Amino acid sequence: MTDITRFTRRALMGATAMAAAAFALPGAAQADYDFSGQTVEWIIPFATGGGSDTWARFNAPFLSRHLPGNPTVAVVNEPGGGSTRGTNLFAQRAQPDGLTILGTSGSTQFPYLLGDPRVRYEYQDWSVVMVSPTGGVAYVSPTTGVSSIEDVADLQGQRLTYASQGATSLDLVPMLAFMLLDLDVNYVFGFSGRGEGRLAFERGETNIDYQTSSAFINNVTPLVEAGEAIPLMSWGVLDEDGNPQRDPTFPDLPIMEEVYEMVHGEAPSGDLYDAYKAFNTAGFAAQKMVVLPEGASDELVETYRQAWRDVFADPEYQETVGDVLGAYGQVTDGGAEALFRAGTNIGDDVRSMIVEMLEQNYNVRLGD
């Protein structure tokens, strides 16, 4: 069993994690921080409209409500470089005074894990205060001739087009899934976020796409209801034994493993599937994190963690979070630390396999 699976089976258990986070024991003693009259900049290294932007803009008012002094929490989008640009800026400029926080995503973790030379940040320098597991859904245009998941085999042999942030971004998970399903997908790289990818789909420039759960709920559901998008599958969650299960937010959608069996007549296995599992876990169980910059004091970390405990216990938050972000537990304290470690570490063998695949298939060369 991998470290990622061990961490995830304890930390990702759907909505039950919310209660655990809300009643977690506090850590270090909290100093008398007061952010009255100040603005906390929440850096999101993606364009507006995607899953990370939706996640941050939903959480920001609640964080403002529960930080001492009720500061304005302003979401600042800094897209570019598959999220490395804004993250590099945070690493270079953010001061450990509590007035700048960063929201990272799997698209920020993956370049770090793969040794992407654009990365100028070190996760281990930062302090994690909140982790938000999530899921994702892949969908296609009805122009493919697919009207339901039962038609998935009809996608084989078609030339599909996908708008991608980059081969080392979170789009690596659908890329591996599509490879396992033997789909012929042309990746158009260079999009600054999944929101832009969705807009390309809406314009008819692409015919296959994926969105994280929050973006799918808020932005793709209307397309599904209008008959303009056909859901195919979700990435699923892990049960307490580390086995893939249907996503509780999308219980009627099969997971990739089920679709694989529909297409191939047997369960997935082998090195490619092992890589898919590893990056799917790193990219979704520990997908979105809120971190403080290098040098943040124990007291500041505890101030933010207490704020998140209070957010999770907020009745309005509990009433609305599922509709916006899906049925996933939001995590702080020790659970966040475990997921942080899981999402920022990966085995050398898996890394080497993916680096070789990216170089051979997509001419993507990564530094060591």
C-alpha cells in the first residue's frame, strides 16, 4: 500500500470528514491576531471560472467572517504557466503576516512532483491550514454521437479534441484515463484554466472536457440539462480500504474503472493504471490546499486553522457547501497535514514512468 493510499483512506471519507475537522483539537496556542480593516489577498493561480476560482470565491466570505477582525478576503487570480506563474510569485513575494494566502490545486502539485523546470516553489516551505478534497467529471459533446455512457464505445476511433492547461497539470489525470480507454485525443495546450477549457467546449472548439466537481456543478450542469454536454464518468473516491468507489456527489455516474470494464471487458491493471491511481489520488484527495508562506509562525498557523474550524462549523456553510463544492469533507489540522504530505510526494518509479511517457508522446521534457 502506498503512502498516498494510507493517508487518503483515513482522510477522505466524504462528508464525515467535515465533522471531524470541525471538532478537531486545536494545536498551538493562538496569538492575539486582529486583521480589522485589512485585506487578505487569496492568490488563485488560475483564471476566473474554473474549479479553483469557484472554490475560493465560495469560501472567501466565510473565511472573512471567521478570521479575527473580519478582514476583507479578496480572491486574486494570477493565471499562467499551468498555475506555476502565480505560485512562483507567491513563493517570491508573500510575507508571513497573514495577509497573503495561496490556494493550490493538483495542477500546482503535479509540476512540482514531476520536476517541471518552471517550478520555483517548495511545498515543504509552506504551512497548510486547509485541504479540500474534490472530484471531477469527464463529459463529451453530443456531436460525437454519444447520448449516454452506454455509447462510450462509439468514442473509439473518433478524433477527439481537448483544451488542456498542459501535460503536467491536473489534466494529466484525464489524459491517463483517456489512454486507458484507448481514446484518440488531440490535446490543445496552453489554456490558463479549466474555465477557459469549458468555454472552448461551449464554443464547439473541443468535444471532450473535464471539470472539477465544483465547476461541473455550477457551470456544466446547465449544459447537461440543455442537452449540450453528455457526462461520461467521474474520477471517484477511495473507501477506507483504499478501493475506488463512486463519487458521492455523482452517485449515478460510473467511475473510470467501471467504464474501463465496459470497454475492455475486464478490470484495469498494469503500470499505466498504477500511474493513473497515483496521480488521481494526489490530484483529487489532496487537490485543493490553502497554505501560508514560508516563515509563518505557529501562532499564525493556529489562527488560520481555528478560522477554518469555525467555517466548517458555521450552519450556513454546512447548509450550502454541498450544493457548491459537492459531498466532500473539508479538512484542517492533522488531517490536512496528512493530505498535504500525500499530495506533495510520489514514488520515483511512477514519476519516471510519467516523465518518459510525456517526453515520448507529447515532447514534454522536464528537468531533474
